[in-house]
Amino acid sequence: MTNVTTTSGGKVWLRFITEKGFSSWAIRWFTWSDWSHVDFVLRDGRFLGARLDGGVLIRPHDYIVPSAFRYAYVEVPDPRKVYGWATTQVGKPYDWKAIMGFLPRANWHTPKAWFCSELVAAGFEQAGSPIVDRASFRVTPQTAYESVEVVKVDGVPSWITGPGGYY
């Protein structure tokens, strides 16, 4: 298991982003989303998420420069359960089958591969704090963003911008 330091206070942090380029535009257009990607934010400023390039990985804070972003958090009884489960998924491939399945209603609960919003939704579900309805036939960055459980934050959280921060 990958060693990560989680945030305190019962919060699991997320970063929603939009990027320049065709793939970001296509994701937003096909999913009716403002966002094309979502990552878990780790306490050390790195991001844990699923992307086309490499599948599920922990990436450095500067792995991409988004054209737009929004931080958010979800209050949970024990953030270690969400982050702990998510780190067990590191190394799994990107979920091409589910991406292609947006139109024919593929099951997003298949744990062999993930795309970003599946990984995030499954992490909260595994910890007993779901942010989307399990019966949903798909989950997108926008689905996660619009969850009533997700608290949006203006700017970059102070624990990221403070001493030793990354912005």
C-alpha cells in the first residue's frame, strides 16, 4: 500500500479541473459537465486519480496546469477509509470500457479499472459515505461536483497555500 498522509478534521479533499484541448472539451460535452476531471487531494499536495496516461496513480502537484479548477471537500467520519481504499487502487488501468459505455449505460462499479469520477465515487462508497446514488448508471465529474455532500471552496485551501504549500 502507498504511504500517504491524509487531511485531518474529517475532510476528504477533491480538485475538479478543466483543461485545454480536445479530450477535455469532449468529456465536458458528452457528460454535460463543467469539469473534465476530478482527483483526490492528498495532504502533501499530490493528487490521486485515474487518467488516460497511466491509469490510477499518485501524481505530483504540478502534473498538469488546468485552465480552470475548483477545490471542494466532503465531511466523512474517517477520511483514512476513503484515502486508504483509494490508495489500494493505485496501479489499476484507466477504464476505457466505461468511458465508451456512457451511451449504452455500462456499470461503473467494476473494480478492475477506473476513470476519475468512478474512482472518487467508489472511494466514498467503500467508506460508507456515498456521494452519488449507487443506482446511477454513470458518474461524471459533474455528478460528483453537484453532490449535496460536496462543499465547494473558493480559491485554494490555506493548507495548500501556506508554508510549504504548492500554490
